[in-house]
Amino acid sequence: MSLQLQSVVNSKVTDAIMPYLSDARLVRELAYINGKWVHGSQDITVFNPATDDVIGHCTQLDPAQIEQAIAAADAAFGPWRKLMADERAAILMRWHDLILENKEDLATLMVLEQGKSLNDARGEIDYGASFVRWFAEEARRAYGDTIPSHIPNAQLATLREPIGVAALITPWNFPHAMITRKAAAALAIGCTVLIKPASETPFSALALAELAERAGFPAGVYNVVTGKGSEIGSVLCKSDKVRALSFTGSTRVGKVLLEQAASTVKKCSMELGGNAPFIVLPDMDITAAAKAAVAAKFQTAGQDCLAANRIFVPYTQYEAFLQAFAEEMAQIKVGNGFDKDVTMGPLIFRQAVDKAQELVDDALAKGARLIAGSQQQAPGTNFFMPTLLADITPQMKVFREENFCPVAGVLPYNDLPSLIAQANDTEYGLAAYIYGHDIRAIWQLLHGLEFGMVSVNSVKMTGHGIPFGGVKQSGLGREGSRHGFDEYSQLKYYCLGGLMREG
């Protein structure tokens, strides 16, 4: 790499990133505010979870700088919303094209800071880009409604208008797609955005900002603020210039943000925790069900709100399922995401490994069986080997909590009514899986399960065209699909009277 090219990048970036990338300009360590790269008061160190090596630093903004970012987004909102939908869509499509042109570098950055396998990271770049294209195209279809009038000589209708500045707080497990799913919807409808990425994975967000700048977003329309989550979240929530808040993360943090946002009565959308049941019906092939359950459980090393946490199997097929699951789980190759054939990477940090072990220890102490999963085989301090627990019960943490780790818990059931009751026995309500062919049983489960998304005979359920979101304490609102505009827009009703003169 030439010295000239290196000078484009902040000098604090270590040699852990640069040898992997074709375009060094995608590595940014500064925040992006009002079209400028901005230094903060301190730095946050970013680690590669697979090796614990320092890969770089990102800047930490102070509250005054967050206020400046809010002011910039607020000033840019008026001109941005006045553009024709086609004009906003054209910029979004340029951003989409740049994302795909730089797919390999973006995926590489994700492996370095998040740890997932390179193939998984490539898939996330495609997934994230799909939302940009979807909302660029949907911008032309942000329709209002006409209303049959009950008032003489009047026309009644609604307009859908952008709500204003939108604050988007995103997680570390999908550091690319959770930004594009939110930002594309907000930008397409005419909002300006302030993005707060997780401090564990800032480089994916800042690379997207670099590409947004190249795509031609006007200054102030697209901003990325980095630093302490609690500090930035508090400033965003308390600002009356921020009119919408979208958060993906834990239910605990979501509740805090909702309380803080109440002071300015913001429009809030929350994609929070999950505790997905995976239900095997008696008529399902056990080998096929086990293969699907392994895929649903161990995606992103179990660090996924859609991960199948509680697996329900008929008593008559229980032991056969456990054996088939263990055999399929043994095919998972754990290691550094850059290594050939690796299908599962590390957990994001050591605390997550400790939490996983705590869940296993709690379950075993309360009567669960350890079917498979030896931690002596872990290739590093942040790795946790896939683990299968049998005979879990509602008294165990692994049943109650969103475990966010590669620990699968299986339990038997006798009949549909008790199964539905146990599956619903959780504060969460994001996603559920059903595997079987009995349409009557499937129909009862579809209506009986208290979850916002239910997938039948398919591990893959998400995409740009579906309304992603949960019920109960799994969140508020929906992301993706035409409903994704709802979180960043408001309806204006108008009554146009005096249309006809009397006489």
C-alpha cells in the first residue's frame, strides 16, 4: 500500500485491517457529521473477537458534538424532504450500487470486527443492500388516501409526510444490515438520519458513511455519531429536534430509551429481544427437522434475535431427534471467520462466553442433560462450542432468557394445547418456527402462538419485503416492507371545503 493511500486513513489504524482491503479509504475512525469527518475527545479501542487483537480505534464524541450533529440533521431536513421522491431514490440507488461494488471489503471489515464467517458476512452485505434498493423503489409509492366525504362540498384525504430527524441506534450482531434497513426507509421517505452504531463494530457503519458521501447525500442528511451508547442515547432521546427513534438491541436497554424518549413524545420503534420456539410436529421427518433446527439455532453463533432457543419435540420422537441434532451439530466448524470452511465464529467478547457457561451450569444443576458440547475444543478465549442440552424446563435460565449464544435447549411435549402454552410462556414474542405437514396443527399454532413472525418449514424468514418485528416485550413497530415507512412518517389529514358554490 502506498504512503499516499495510507495518508487518507487515520494514522491510528493498525496493520490488522489494511492488508485485507482493496480500498483503504473505507476504513474511517472518525465520526461523520454534516458532511465532515469529526474528531472526538477520546478514542474507543476496537478488537477482533477471534484473536483479541486491536484492529483500530473509533472516536468518542462528547454531548456538545452530538447536539451539533442533531442541529445539522435538523437544518438538512427541509431541503431533503422537498426533493422529488425520484431524486432521493436516485441517490439511494447510487449508494446501493456502491455497497455491492465494495462488497468484499465491507464483508472483510465485518469479519474483523464482528467475527462471523466470511460467507455469512458476504450474505449480510447482500441482505443489507436489498433494503436500500427496496426503499429507493418504494419512495415513489408513499401514498396517502382519499376519504369519502361526509361534509357537503368538501374533499377529504390524507398525506404521508416525513416525520423529521430520525435517530437510529444499531447493534453489533448485524452491523451492516441493521443500518441499511432503518436508514434506507427513513431517507427514502424524506427524513434525515443520525446513526449510532455499536462501539464493538463501528467500522461497518463508518464505511457505509464513506459510501453515502460518495453517493451524493447532501451534508447533514446522513450522519454517524460514535461514542458511549448511554451518553449518546440520552442526548438523542431528550432532544425535541429528534422526532423518531429506532433501536435494535436488548429489551432492557429498549425500556430505558422508551422512558427517556417519553419526555419529548417521540415516535419510537423497537426491535428488542427474542426467545424463539422451534416446534417439531409428529409427522415431520426427524433428520430434516434436526438439520433445520441446527441452522435456526446456530446462525451468527446464536447471537441472533431470531435464533431458535427452545426446541419442542414430540415425546415419541424425542431421543431420535436428540441424536440427529447432535450429529448435525457436529458438522459445524468453529474458528476464525477467514479460515476455510469455518461456519461459526467467536462470540463478540469474553463476557458472552461467561454468560453461555452460566446458562449451561444453571441448566445442569437443575436437571438438564448435556448431550454434546465440549468447551475444551474451543479455539480461543472468545469462542464457545455448540452445545446441546436436553430436558430443559421453564425453571432454567436457558428457557427463560434470550441466551444469545450457541446453546440449544430441547424439551418434549405431549399435545398441542400444552405445547402452545409452553411456547408462549415468555415475555418475548419475536419469532417462532414450525416444522411439520399437518395443516390443522399448523393452523392452530399460527393462531395460537404469540409471536410477530412465524415461519413454517423454512429457516429463512426475513427479507426486504416482509414486516420484521415482534409483539409483547420484543418490540414496537415493523421494519422492511411497505410498513417500514410507518416508523419515519406521519399522516396529515386535510379537509378541503368550499369546492362548489351554492346556487
